[in-house]
Amino acid sequence: MDEFAVLADINKETDQHQNNYQRYNNINFSLKEIQKITKFKVQKKT
């Protein structure tokens, strides 16, 4: 395996981590939004 192959591999790994991080942030954001909405609905009923 030459240097370029190693670098390409590292880049692929980094992209994967960034994608996972992005996905995690999106899920986190969605959960917060859902919590806001459900809180609002609960408050409205009372």
C-alpha cells in the first residue's frame, strides 16, 4: 500500500465520521423539536 492509498483510506474514514456526526446532530435536533412540540401540546390541553 503506497502513501496515496493510505491517505485515501484516511480521508474515507474521516468522511464517514463526519457523516455520522452530522446524522447524530440531525437526530438530536429532531428530538429537541419533537420535545418542544409535545410540551406545547401537553400545555395546551391543561
